[in-house]
Amino acid sequence: MNRGGFTLIEMIIVLTLISIIFSIAYPNRNFYRSIKEKREMEEFRKDLLFARNKAIVESRDYMVYFHLDENGYEIRKSENSPIFKKKIFKYGLRLEPKNLVKSFTFKSNGTTTGGNTLYFRDSYNNKYKVTLTPATGRVTFSLDKENGGNI
């Protein structure tokens, strides 16, 4: 008697091969989120440098205001001027609620009004700090000391 059908072992082999192929082809979502976070962090760093350079070129103050409630920042020429750029972190970066820093101010010579440190976290709960050096206006991004290392 010749019956048409598949044995249990044939079915298991086919299902195993299909699952292996699917797992290779299926993208890792955490990988893409990590890339988006790094791009967002890089954009933030470039915006801070942009505000500093713009202050030097135009010989006027530029301010970067941080909004903890909106989880973002905005760049302005002064407190009452229109917003030059506004950015909301949407891919996992979040400003720490304990931040006492409300803004970074870059003077016309590239220096700042004072040294400040801003803290934020990524979706993996790594804590980062952005340090603004008072005399030079230098902006430094690094992992917080509790995690160690630099970006």
C-alpha cells in the first residue's frame, strides 16, 4: 500500500530549516534602535557644536534650552528670540529628571557663562553625561563614572 504523505522526521527537518532561515532573515530590532540612538546622540553633539560656532561667527550669544518634560532641547539666539531649532528625543534617549541644568549659553567668543553637566540615559539604561567646560566652551560626551569609559 503506497500512501502519499510525509513522515514525522521529514516534517521536523523542514520546520527546523524554515525556522533557521527565518531567524537569520528576521532583523534584530534592538540593533536598529541602537543605531537610531547613536545617530540621535551624534546629532545632539553636532547641535551643541553648531550653537557654539554660530555664536562665534555671528558675535552673539546662542542658548541651548533643555526641556525635561518634553525630553528635548531647542536652540535660540536669546531668551525671547524665535526658536532656531527644536529637537525631541524619540528613539530611546531620555534626559535625567535630576538635571539642574536648564540651558547651555555660548558667548560670542565661544566660551560659556559657566561649567555645566547634563545627564541622560539610553534605552539600555547606560548613563551619559555632557560636560561644558567654562573657560573654553568645550563640549565633552562620556559615560558616567558609574559605568566607566568614553563614547
